[in-house]
Amino acid sequence: MLAFAAQNWVCVIDTSIDSLVTVMSIAWLKFPDMGFLATFSLARPTALRSLRKTHHYERHNRMAKVIIENVYKIYTGDKGKLVTAVEDVNLTVESEEFMVFVGPSGCGKSTTLRMIAGLEEISKGSIYIDKRRVNDVPPKDRDIAMVFQNYALYPHMTVYQNMAFGLQLRNFPKAEIDARVRDAAAILGLTPEMLERKPKALSGGQRQRVAVGRAIVRKPKVFLFDEPLSNLDAKMRVQMRTEISKLHTRLNSTMIYVTHDQVEAMTMGDRICVMKDGRIQQVAEPLDIYNTPANLFVASFIGSPPMNLFEGTIENRTNHLVFVEKTKEGLTPLTVRVDERQESKLQSRIGKPVVFGIRPEDLEDKHLVADPNPAFIISAVAEVSEPMGSETHLYLTTGTHTFIARSHGQLRVEPSTRMELVANMKKAHFFDCVDKKDYVKEFGEINVEKWQTACGLIV
Ligand SMILES: Nc1ncnc2c1ncn2[C@@H]1O[C@H](COP(=O)(O)OP(=O)(O)OP(=O)(O)O)[C@@H](O)[C@H]1O
Ligand SMILES: [Mg+2]
């Protein structure tokens, strides 16, 4: 944004991206009341000309598969140092699928999305949209629409004008524009009265709906969302989350949605693509990811509260395999029997370091389990208990590892109480525990998340 002032007048020039077309807005504002003298917007003339030539391209079949093949993004950072933001990504997003990219900050989600949109050059590999290799196709010709976190609405246009603008640039007939805007508004619950308001007279959630509406009216083959709900409060996020899911059911378009919120990923995605350090860690349906995480990183990233993890070894005792916790000196290790059905896969790991994982809901207070098997009981000290009404969250420690249990009972537990918990070992997971020495960062600190990605699932 550029601004300059003369006497009592300020001129603001702003360029932004509307449906991937660069647009320049110019506004004169008068001090002190900030009244508008005049505002208007210009599309880049070259972009406009080529759009006019192609304005009917949107009428064909909406089905579109997106294929990402051996894609890399390498940035040149400070002092010419190369930064690999996306590394050898391979993924097929099926036609009409809702795919969610999830992962911690900096893992390459936005970069991947922006390469699909054409806003970022692809360093190596290929991207195909609907069988067409799009590496060299400009964003406006990819038949996609992107919704950003910061809405990017034009403040001086009404909601109606904001939604109609992209179609006007493409020379759509007035009646068609009107029908599409009103249809989109109805789908998103924007009233005719709201269509006449300026964005500043809308709430955050309503503004985000307008941004989504602007994408819908285009009827793109692929919708790309980059953290579209991050600016909303918790309640509005939940509401918009359901609305976007309903929208997908209704429009049946291919949608790719970026978030770092694992709850959004679990609830919205047909499939989830978990990323870390520019690499895909796992692609699967939400419950498959939850029940069978590919490695320790996925196991601890998906699920809230997260999966409990204990380092230790597998040992053979009186014809049964048991997990024995690795403890600080002088402490009695947590020892629990492995479920029979998991034994065959763990035979080769006897005596080797493993990580035992169990979700909080698979640990229950012994008094609430009928006839518990002593081999599956874990003893630990409760440090804090949180009554949630429907369940109780217990924060416990073995002395070496801390963990959480979600009991179905309404328990009242005093701090420092020793408790016995029954582990549902049928739902337990075991991961290879690779040497942490290979994952040391500066100052001797371990890069835990990177180490976790190397600890693959055994069973
Ligand atoms: N222009 C750039 N030059 C150098 N490095 C960059 C550039 N843009 C992004 N990166 C780096 O690439 C990596 C991936 O960035 P990206 O924006 O894709 O992450 P993200 O997963 O979307 O994270 P967030 O959740 O924070 O939005 C990061 O390490 C980032 O610092
Ligand atoms: Mg991002």
C-alpha cells in the first residue's frame, strides 16, 4: 500500500489480488473526517485483455483432479543460502475431494498451495490440474479460486460489488452476474440488505463469507483455502467450519484447505495430508490417521489431548511380551503386557528401544472397569484432575513420564493420589525409537519433532 498527502487530502493506492487478478485501488480521503472524495479500481490492462478473451472458459465440466508430482520449492535465503521449503511432494487430490493440508508453522503448507495456485514458481517437479500440466500456466488461467486468511476485500465497494467484481472483469453478462451473486449470497446466508453494505459494516465471520462468496461466483474447478478461519473467534470458527463443509457437499468441487488446527483437519477433510519440514508424513482419511499414525510425529500432532508416549523396551517374560518403561535411576518402571494380537509384530523388537503410545481415552480408572486384568494395569500419581462434566481429565506421572487419562467418571482426585489405571492395550501403538543423537540442534538440544518423524509405527 502507498499513501501520500497534500494539504488536507490523502491519496491511498493499494494493489491486491482478487480471484488472482492484480487490481489497483485508488482512494482520496479527506482529513479530519476521512470522507471519500472519489474511489475507483483498475485491473491490470494486460490481465483484463486476456481475461476477456477467455470469459466463457468457466462453463465446462467442474470435475478436476489435482496431481502433485515430485514437487520441490527451493528459496534462496540470506547470503544466498538455499532453503528447501517443500521437498519431493507427491499427492493426488481426487476430483470433488476435500483435502486438508495440516502441520506446524513453517512446514510448507502455504507454499504448496501457492504453487498449485501459480502464485509461487515450482522449483522442480510438476503440477497437473484436470490433466493439464500447469507449471507455466498463469494463475488466472488455472480455473481456481483462492480464499486467504485476511479476506482481501475492497473497502470502498459494497458486498455485492466485491462479489461481482471478478465476473465483471471477465465480461460476464449483467443478468448472469446478478444470478450468481444472489445464489452465492443465499448459500452463505448473506441477506440482500447485507449485499448493499460495505465490508467495514460486517462482522469478521460475515466478511469471511463474502471472501468465500467471491470464490463461489467464479465456479472454479478447484477451491484453495489458506487458513481462512484463523482471524475468527472460537465460536465463529466452529460455525464457519460447518458452513464450509456444507458448501463442499453442495458444490461438489475439489477443495484444498490449509490449516494448522488439527481439529479443523479431522472434522472437515475427506482426507488429511500431514506435513512437517516440507515433507508429507502421511495422507489418509481422518480416522485412519487417528487410529494408525505413520510415525511418532503424526501420533502426537493429531488428537487433543495428544497421545501419551513412553520410551522403553519390549521384553519377553513368562511367555508374554511386556513393555518396560525406561526410567530415571532408582524408580520402578511402568510395566504393562502387550496385547496378544500385537505380539507377532513386536517379536523382532525384543530388547530394542521402542516408544509405547496410548491415547488418553484408552486409560480408565480401575474402579470403573469390570473385572480388570492386572497385567494391563498401570500405576501412577495424579498431579491434577480436571472435571469436565462428561468426563474427567487426569494429569499423571510415573516419575519419569507425564501422561493424561480421560476417565468417563466424574472423579474427585486429590493431588498426589496414587491411582491404578487400566490400559486398553488392544488400542496401544508401538514405534521404533531411533537414536536421538542424530537429531541434535545447536547447544545440544534435541530437535524432538524431527526425531519423531523418524520413529515409524511398528504396530
Ligand atoms: N520467500 C521466501 N524466502 C525464503 N524462505 C521462505 C520464503 N517463503 C517461505 N519460506 C520458508 O519456507 C518454509 C515454508 O513456509 P510456508 O509459508 O509454506 O509455511 P506454512 O506451513 O504455511 O506455515 P504457517 O502455518 O506459519 O503459515 C518456511 O520455513 C518459510 O520460512
Ligand atoms: Mg501458511
